[in-house]
Amino acid sequence: MYVLKTVVVGMQFLGRLVETLNTVTNLFANPYRVREVPLSEYVPHSRVMEDGRVVLYRTVQSWDCLLINPNIPQNAFRLFQVSSEVEARTVFLQFATKMRPFYEVSPDSLRVDTVQQLTDCLRSHPNWPLAHVAVEMGMKTSFRHNHIMCCINDTESEEGITPLHLACKKEDIDCIRELVEGCGARLDIADKNGETVFHYAARQSNCLLIELLSKQRSIGVNHLSSSGETPLHIACRLGKTDIAKSLLHCQASCNIAGSHGYPIHTSMKFIQAGCAEAILEADPNQIQTEDTQYRGTPLHWAKNADMTRLLINHGCSLNYLSKTGETPLHIMVKRKRFECAMVLLVHGADTNAKGESGNTPLHLAMKLDNLDLIKALIVFGADVKSPNDFGETPGLIAARHSKGFDDIIGIATVLGSLSKGLDATDSDGYMHRRYDRLLCLDGGGIRGLVLIQLLIAIEQTAGQPIRELFDWVSGTSTGGILALAIVHGKPMHYLRCLYFRMKDEVFNGSRPFSSVPLEDFLKREFGENTKMTDVTKPKVMVTGTLADRHPGELHLFRNYNPPELQHDPPYMRTAEFQALTLPKDQLVWRAARCSGAAPTYFRPMGRFLDGGLLANNPTLDALTEIHEYNQNLKRKSRENQVKKLGIVVSLGTGKPPQVPVTSVDVFRPSNPWELAKTVFGARELGKMVVDCCTDSDGRAVDRARAWCEMVDIPYFRLNSQLKTDVMLDEIDDAILVNMLWETQIYIHQERERIQQLVQLLLSA
């Protein structure tokens, strides 16, 4: 009996020891860790303070605060266990006062983790009104309690935010809905930074926030914060396109100026295309909105090519002068934004617009000595001799600052002389000409820009459009497209801009490129239903390769009926081929597409491949065609309609430099090293074969020149020498501008020959 009693006493002592150790451990660990405990443990201890369900006990080792569990009265949540009486009494009063609404309105939601979050929140934010605590806890049902309802629009002292601000910051949809629809929370209260709940919602990614807030009309949606931003400004700055759309749908105004201009200017400054699109869709008039500081349009604020293109496509004025006397092109040059400047140039921006102090964009580029911009501006027609208000020309500035002074002045001279033009001796059309004049345009992909630059030089010298200078125009591939464009009256400057815009649309992705963008482009330019015979002067012939047979056969797309031929019989056929359509049934865009179906670049157009496979320089084929055409007239006793050729002009797309080839040897390898040499040799040989077959210079030019000299026809071949090989699908603006710059230097060098050529054209 004695032993049993001793054991019981020992167990009690051990239990008290464990309890004491646990208490001490809790005190040192986290005295505010919430635990669920049996209320019976505290029966021996005295209640020091009590308020509703919150009770403070004094135990041997600590001061314990309990929240009697509303659902299980025999249990309690121990809120804290501290050793300091002052701390215990202070925190008790805080908990007792502020926990009442939560256990009275939402007893079912109280669990250990919930109570822990609640006590942590109360301790972390002792000055928060109860409504803020409710939002932080996400306990929307507690909003019904009078103690919370009375502070539903209060602001906390640190940031000055209301409970609704906090709910928007947390993106708590349920709390926002309850506050707005159930409690009538105000939407126009601003925090210490002057921001309303709409500003907070604009920073988030959930459009439902805006929709809920907009159920009540409020000036808060257009409130300007201390930093000069409306909610729409914030959405535009952060690129929140969907939020911007929701704000605009909820009557957010585009016409409030902030620290970054109007919202459209903010979209441009921070390169947010989606927000800019949303604004322009909601209010198209924003495209010309001036900012309050510089009176610049959104185009003045554009920072990259895509944003510049977007605004131009929406109709923003290219040459609008700001308050500081600057067009968008002036700004792009000053900021050295080459890509933006190129977009403006290829859409027709005025290169000679005068801004502040009479400076043109070229004046600014010269002062910066930015050769890329200088070249681009001059290539697109900037006047090197235009004086500013101080009498300074860009050429004079170039003499002081530019490293490329000699080239710049030389090109300036030739541009000035070409633009004056020669005295026209025949401007009455085709009827009074004694001789026919032939223009031949080589193939070469995007290098067709070289053709355009040469044609512009001829036009400027003659003072007449190319269409009026020639009776026959032939072309291959890109030259074929240009030939058709000339016949249909497309201006050369327009075509230069068009080619720059077209390349990004057509040469998109990897080879072979999708044919759809090219076909859409051709349909837009020539019309979807325009026939070859709809325009008959000048006569045009565009080459294509019939690839449904072997050997392949050259085909000419014409805007006149083909001559009836009398020559050796054609190849013997082992099969019948589909009959060729007549010019009156051929569509212009399809003819252009067939001529430009370059293998590996685009898929064939039906049975047609690129005409460059058989006639990349179409001069000899054009001469042959004209001869056969005249012979056919003679056979039909129509000699009076025969006109001899008086001049042949052949234009190339730029000659790449010759480079060394290591090996074109192809043999059966006997080891890995020889295998590598064979592969490399095969690649080089294949490239050489293709280049030789499609070469538009060399012997192709020699043969054409010899043919013309034999029959006393003046022959002019113009083709600029390029310093680097420019790919047919090149899209880099800087490379293409440099190509045109080299072409312009070539034009300067050949200026006397060009003038001689034009004199013959005008006197033929």
C-alpha cells in the first residue's frame, strides 16, 4: 500500500514537472502560439480578468489568456502564455475588445489556425480598425457586426487606406463584393498618396475587381493621385491591358493629364501596345491628343518600331509639329531611335520638315554624327543644302562633325542636280515617238530596292514618271513586280516605302516563307480582279518558269496578245500539258506571284516557278520578244505599226563582291576528313551552279550589249557594286539603307551617264 502511494505521488510530481517544463518551453519558444486546451486544466487557477469569452488566468508559472470555444464550451483556445503581468493585462484588453465581433458573428469558422491568424493580425496591427482586421482575415460575415460596420470607411493611420483599399490590394473578391454591395463602402476615399480603391484595383490582374467597384458610380475612377496618375494611367504604365479595358468600360476618362501625359502617352512611354490599342478603340480621337508639356502627339512618344507602326496604322499625323517645333521624325533622330525613324520614313514622313530654329531632321543627325540616320534620311530625300534659321546647311554641319563628309557632300551634289531634271522634249505621250524604248529589270528579292533607287534617279533627271519614259517594260521576280507596278502608275517613292513595309510582312519566319502574306500584299496593290490587259501602255512582259515539264520552259506574262511564232518545232512531248491562259484572262497579282516564286523562298504558284531560273536578267528575252512582235506585225501587213528600238535600259539589283571558294571538289570519301571535304565541296558547288544559272551580270550583260551594238541600239546597263552580299530576304533596315547608300554613291559616280541616258529617252 505504501509502495502504491509512493508511485502515485511520484507520477503526480512527474506530471507537474512535465507541465512546468512545457510552460517554460512555451515561454521561451512562442508564448503567442495558439493551442486548444481543456478548460478543466484551469479549474485550480484563479481568473484575473474576464470579458465575454476571453479570460485571463494566473497560474503558478505564467499568465494565460483563453478564448472559450463557442462550439465546444469545455475546451478553450489559449491565446497566449506570458510571464509578465503588465504584458498579459495589456494584450488581454486588446484581444478582449477586438475579438468579440469575430466569435459572436462567425463562431463556426473559429479553428486553431484561424484564431492564430487573428491574434497575429491584432498584434501586428494594433491600431487597425476592426473592419481592416476582418478584411485581412477574409471574414466577410463579420462585416454584419455593429462594431465592424461602424468603422467600414475608417482609414488606418500608417497608409491611410480603408478596408476596401485593403481588400483590393489582396484581390479578395468576396470581401470586395460584401463591402460594396452589402455595406455600402465608399469608393472615393483616397489614401495618403491620393489613391482610391480604383488605383489599387488597377495594379492587380483581375478585371472582376473593377467590375465590382463600378457597380456604384464614383469619382474615384478618375481621381488623380499625388504622383499624377489616374487608375487608367497606372494600368497603362504597368501594361494591364484587360484592366485598362475594364476601366474604360466603367467610364474611366482618357482626357485626364497626369505626370506622363494622358493615358495614351503613358502607354507609349512604357511601350504598352495593348493598352494603347484599348484606348484608341474606346476613343479614336486620342490618336492626335497633345501632351500638356510639349504639345506632342502619341507618335512623338513612341519608343520602338512596333509602337510607331501601331499609331501610324491608326492614322496619327506623321508630320505634326509639337510646341517645341518638332515632328516625330525630329524626336526619333534626337533620341537616336533608328528603327522608329525608319518606320516614319517608309510611311512617308517629311525628311525636310523644319522644326525648332529651322532645323530639319538631317541637321540634327549631322550634329549627332549618326551615320545610320544620316544615310537613311538622305536616301529618303533629305536635302543636304537646306539652311536653318542661322544659315547652316546639313552639309556645313557635316563638314564640322561627320566622319563621312566626302560621301555626304558628293551625294548631296548629285541629288541636287538630279532633282532639277532636264528639259523635256516630248511630254505628249506615245504617239509622237519615232523609236520604242525598253526598260529591263533584273530579279533579286528585296534588292529590288536598288532598282527603285535607280529608277528614282532616272525620274528626277528626266522630270517625268518612268511610266511615260518607256514603251516596253520587262522584269523578272522582284523586277517583274516592279514592272507591273510601273505600268499601273505606282510612284517610285511610294514603291520604295512599300518595299520596306512589305519585307517584314512577307519575309516572316523561316524559309520557305508562307505564300499567303505575299499573295495578300499583291492583291492589295494590284487588285484582286485586275486583268493583265486592263492597262495596255506601256507594254509589259514578266517572266515565269513553266515547271510542269522537263526541260522547264520560259513563259512571258503580257498585257498584249503574244506574237504568233514561226520557228523550229517545239520539243516532242510524251504527254499533253494544260493550255496556257491568254493575257485577257490572266490576273495581274497572279502573274507577279508566278514570277516571284523563288525556289526555297516560296512555294510554286501552281505550275510556275520564279522566272529568274531561266531569265534573271530578262534583257535578251525582251529583245527577242520585241523582234518577234514586230515580225508578226510585218507578216500581217501592218508595217506601219512597227517601231524600231531606240534605246535599251537594263537595271540590276546590285552586284555582290566576288569571294574566294576553298573547294568545289566532290569525290567518294575514304575517311571522315575526306567526307567533311566532300560535303563542303558539294555545298559550294551547288551554290556556284545556282548563282551561275541565275547570274544577271557578267556574260548575260555582255551578250545583251553585243546584240544591241550589232543593230546600232544604244544600250545602258546600270547596276551598283555592293560591298557586301545582301540576301534576297534581308529584313535588317540598317543593311538595306546601307545598300541604298552604296547605290546612291554609284548614281553619283554615274551621273553623267544617267544624264546622257535621259537625253536619249527624251529625244527618241
